[in-house]
Amino acid sequence: MPLRCVVVRGLVKEVEEDLNKFLSANEVRVLHMSQSETGNHITITLIVDDMDPLG
């Protein structure tokens, strides 16, 4: 079970776009997600399980 940690930080719209790109390009199962805010930036941290580790 190969696990990865993905961290995206920026303005809300940027983070949304980056997460959508990542999730559409990778076949993963999200095991945990956390969010934190600082000023007008947010940070999203995902721990994911690669569904297709050989591809």
C-alpha cells in the first residue's frame, strides 16, 4: 500500500484548481485530509493511497 502526502497551499481558487488537477490525473484513495488557514491562504494536506502503483 504505497502512501503519499500531498500538500497544496495558496489562495482558495488556486488550491481548488491544483487539487482538481491532481485528483483527475492520479488514481488515488484519500485516506486523510486536513485544512488550515493563515490570513487569506489555505493549506490542504492529503494522505493518499495509490490505487495503481505499477502504472
